[in-house]
Amino acid sequence: MDIKKLLVLSGIALSTALILNIESAQADNASTDASGPDSQAAFQVSAGDGDSSNPTGLKFVSAPTFTFAAANVKDIATKDTKLALKDAENPLQIEDYRGSNAATGWAINAQLSQFKNEHDSSLDGTITFCADKDGNTTTADDINASIGTASQQVWQSNSNAQGTSTATATTNNKTQLSIPQSTKVSAGQYVATINWTLSNTASN
């Protein structure tokens, strides 16, 4: 066999080997890239903060207690009297973790009883409740509301943060107590009860 034929046969053999190697690699890649079945990963989210006593996720956390400046019998017996805020304990705070799909907002109503002292003397009064919202600016607006003997809405949710936020309002020094003139006044400490109610039916 001459040298030319030998070179031609060698070239054919080398080309065949290369083609077989490429086809084998393609077959390997095809089997490696084959798609398998889909599977799943899942977890459950419950409303609220994990407290089993509050499964809805809407909670009234705290309400303020007010102490107003002192007054005297003459002032109340002869004229309408306004008393400045002396101290306020606790913020007005609502936790709303029902979830972003909560269908309704929330609202807080307040109602003030008559003031009574140890001598069973009674006086009417109206609290002008002013408070500044804290933290997240998408929660409900600042408060400026009257709390009297009839139930009155004082705060409601903002739909931008509904279901996923804590709303907190801190009493400011614009809060005051108005006492109408009354001759049925006696010396002593007068105390009234504020009834706060949280409902989940507010319209936004």
C-alpha cells in the first residue's frame, strides 16, 4: 500500500472517531438535560401574632388614662371651665394583623360617663382628645376628637396599612377637659370612666 492511500485511510478513521465522540457527547447531554416532574413546597400563615386568644388578628392593645389640672368650686359654680391636661398614661394602640386581604378597616369609638366624687356629686364633661400618630406614616391620621356622654368615633384605620400594621397615637398637650357651669358641685376628686370600643366595620 502506498503512502497516499495510507494517509487517506488514516484521515477517514480519525474523522469517524471524532463524529462518534461528538454524537456520544450529545446523547449524554440529552439524557442529562431531560426534565423531571414538578414538586411543591408549602407553609401555612395564620392571622395575628400567634396568640391563640386572638385568632382574628385585630387587637385593642391599650387606651390612655387622663389626669387634668385642678379646679375650684367657684369656677365651676359660676362659669364653664376648661382644664388643661396634666398627665396621660398609655398610648392609644391597635394591632391589625388580619392580613392584607382584610375586607374591612377598623374604628374606635369612645364614650365618657359622668364625673362623680366621693360625695356622689356628679358633673358632666367633654374631653377634647388630641393625639399624634407614631411610626408608620401610612397608618390612621392624627386624632382631634370629642369624647362625651354619647358614643363618638375618635379614630379609624387607613386602607394603605390595613391588615399589616400597628397603629399608635400618643396624647399631646392640646388635650383638655371642658366642664359646663354647675351649682351642684362639691369639693373632692371627680372620676369618670371612658368606654373604648374597637370594631372592624370602618369604611375607608
